Amino acid sequence: MVVQFSQGRHHPLHFRPHTAQSVIMVPPVDFAFNTEASADNEFQNKPSIPGDQVRTRATSEFNAMVNCLSEHGIDVVVMNYQPEEQSTPDAVFPNNWFSTSPNGEITLYPMACENRRREVRQEPLKQVLNQHGYDVINYDELVELSNPDTFLESTGVMVMDHVNRVVYAAISARCDQGLLSHWAAKTGYKVIAFDTHLSSGSPVYHTNVMMSVGETFAVICDDIIDRFERRRVLDSLSSTKEVVTITESQMASFCGNILQLQNQHGERFIAMSQSAFDAFTDEQKTKLSAHGTLLPFDVSTIESIGGGSVRCMLAENFLPRVR
């Protein structure tokens, strides 16, 4: 295996906060059921209403989420784009094609679905970030030269503990272990990779559907982890986090697809969908509330048809401000 990053500033990452104060979101301009993605995404459901109604509802959910996050002091960078002849039905989930670093780098990742690769819009992303006062110094592209059929879908498959520099990853068609190892070697993160098995027998398609890691807490559906690897994962998490375990049924309500954020005043929030909020038990919500104000959003249309939820809609922005 030969893995290459594009030429640029390849120094180790300096200190980064665990929780972002800014997020990048992409509106559901041509949102629709993605047949390509449904091959291994068991969370998707075909719509029962016309496409224009789907997009109207999804847009309403998206705008309400942007407004609420902004009202709580979180800087939301919205990357608008014009619909093209070849649609990008999953563009509302931007966290799968890039990640940002405090040193000004944006890393681009190879995605499994051909129609999702159209979502990569480097120049519009850089322009809107610059307009919001963020400095994009360099793009880094993770490329597997010897085998183009290997993929690593960014923070969809890599759930990061920035405090302890650990990355958790469920191995799947969208998470190649070799690419994961090379990413970790570049960034200096320890890898804890594991196999998963849903009730259907298939692996979970994205790690961030089954688990979330905050500064001082973690939520995880540990039942689907291979039993020989489960203890290693839980021991690692519980050594520094309060661990909240969820069932596979709760995972299906996107209880694992949540994200801790903070505003400029240092106030912590945990963004989640309304369906996840409703599926958490009162005891679990009490535990989570100790780590941040719970912010539930009704994204039921996006969840049901897109097979992803609130965390998938949020690409964390750790880029530096322009001086």
C-alpha cells in the first residue's frame, strides 16, 4: 500500500480543543434518497412523498437547526451551492468528505459512493470560510495510489478523542484499516479499530452512528462490537470518560449520532436529533446534561431518507481565524 498526502504543511498537529465553536453545514439543495448509499446504509428509508416535498421539509429542518445553533452562540458557516446536472443527494452530510485542523489545513478523504464524490467543492468551501474570517492555508488529499477502491470517510468513520489523541473506528467498506493507520501516523493519534455486527449481520456503515465521544463523556452501542474487542474499546473510553451505553434500538433512533459543541463563552452543548432525545432514557439524559445543554432538532425527514442525523450534518471547524 502506498498512501500519499498532497504536498503542503505536514507538521504534527498542535493543541486542538476537543469541542468546536464553529461548524460547517451544507443545505439540502438536491436532497433525495441516495440509492448508491443505501447498499450498506441500513438507516435509510425510501420516501412516500414527492421529491419536491422531501426537499421542502428537509430545507425547513436544516434552516431551523442553523438558526438554533446560531442563537446559542455557535458560529455556523453555511456553504451554499447551485444545483448541477448531476445531483448530490447526500450533500447535507459534509462531515464525510473533509476535516479541518487548527494549523489551517483541510484534509480531503476518499468516499465510497461515486455520486458522493461530487460533493467535494474545494473552492466554494474555501471562499465561504474566508468570508467568515477563517484561514485556509492548505488542502491535504488522502490518496491510496495502489488501490483506488479503498475509502476513509472522515469523521463519519473516525470518532476522535482529541483530548487523549485516540481515534475509534468501526471497520467497514467505508473505513479501510490501511488508510486509517496512515492517517493516524500522520496525525499522531492512537487507533482503536474494531469489527461490528448489526442484527442483520452487516457491519455498521459509519462509526459516528454507533458512538460519540465528548470531552468527558462517551455514548456507545457496545452490543454490536465483536465481543473479543468490546472490552478493549470500553476500557479505553471509561479510563477518561463517563460512558453511556445505548441499545441497538436506541442507535436506530440516532442516539449515537450526537456532537458536543461549545460557544465563544465556553458553554457546552450536545447537539442531537429530536428522535434521539426522545429515545434516550431520563437517566441517560440526566447523565448527558452534566456535560452540556441538550439541543434536540427535528430532522426527521433528513434522518429517515438520508440515513444520517445531526452529527452527520455538522462538519467541525477548527481552522484559525485570519489575523
